[in-house]
Amino acid sequence: MSIVLAAEVAKVVNKHSMKRGSLLARAVFAGALLALCVGSVSAWAGELDGYKAVPVNNGPNNLHLYGHEILGFRAWRENFNAHGFDIVTLYMRNKVDGKLGAWNLVPIFSRQKDGEKEQFELTISGGADCQLHDFRLLVATDNRPVQLIIARRDLGESYADAATVHFDYYTLAENADGDPGWPSFYFKAQKTTQARVPYCDVNEAFDKELNLGTSSGAGGPGS
């Protein structure tokens, strides 16, 4: 269990122990809460067993994803302050009569209250201290579909404060039937989960909550 999670558990335990005034009650409550937290870690991380993160670095990236050749391009948007950011776009080529055709954008469809919203890129952004948005592109060792996880942190009090982190899960889908209005390939929303404790940097949340490391790839102005 992470140090941050242990600290949060301790806060709750102390709060309840003050009310109860019993060392036995304090110990029992702490043990139960710790077991619950460890169980949650195992359950969440277990869903990603066999998956590994594929880095997307500054510039063009040839990504081999289960027979699909995807081009990922990462570029820096300079802002001349602490809030420059990276943009990643994903592309795939059509196959026409067994031959490669035109390049196609691979968009992301996220769930909204009024339906689904299409976005054309991934954004890696934040401030000088912490990243508020980042992603992980995941492939598995078996035939499970390619996954994309986008982490987004609530702004909270400021860029430099810990706040709630949300994980949005997507899978790579194909419009095999050629349904009107949908692209050939796209990332379809599956679910959203929330980190157990607040974080300043979403990459710390990726590492401690999902065991997916601290980076989506080499980016930034110095790439």
C-alpha cells in the first residue's frame, strides 16, 4: 500500500478513535479499513494483469497493436510559461481490396450527460509542479483489445494542490459494418473510476493506483 494511502487511513482511524476512546476499537477499525484498501488495490490493478504500457514519444511513433499499424504523433505546444502542453494524435490506414489506402484519424468517444462526445487528440498538460492530464496506451500479451486510459485531475485549489483523479477507460473498436457517422476505428468509452486518494500529479496516481509507471512517453519542450 502506498505511503499516501496509509496516511489517509491513519487520518480516518484517528478521527474515529477519538470518538470511541477505545484502543481495541481503534485497532479493529484500522485493520478492517486497511484490509478494504488493500483489497481495492488488488482488484483494480488485477484488471490490467498482462497489459503493458506502450510509450508515445515526441515525433512520429509506429505502433504495432495486434496486427493494426497505428501511427501516433506527439508534439509540444509551446506557451512560454509553465503551461505548455503535449498533444498526441493517432492515425490508421484504410485497407482497400487488401491494399493500404488513405490515412484515417482514430478519435476518442467519451461519455457525456447528453450522449457521446468525439475528441480528436490526447492532451498531456498541467503546471510547473504537476500534470493534470495524461494517458496510457495499453496492449496485452493475449487477444484482449487495446486499451486507452486517460487520467484527469480536478483543478482543486490550484495546479500545485492534490485533488481527485479520474481514470477514463476506452477500448479500440472497429466499425466493421460501416455504420454511418462512425469512423473505421475509434476508442470507445467503457467506464470511469476514481483514485482512492487525492494526488497532485496524475502520473503518480497512474503509478501507485494502477502500476502503470510515471510517464506516457518522452515529451515536453526538451524532447
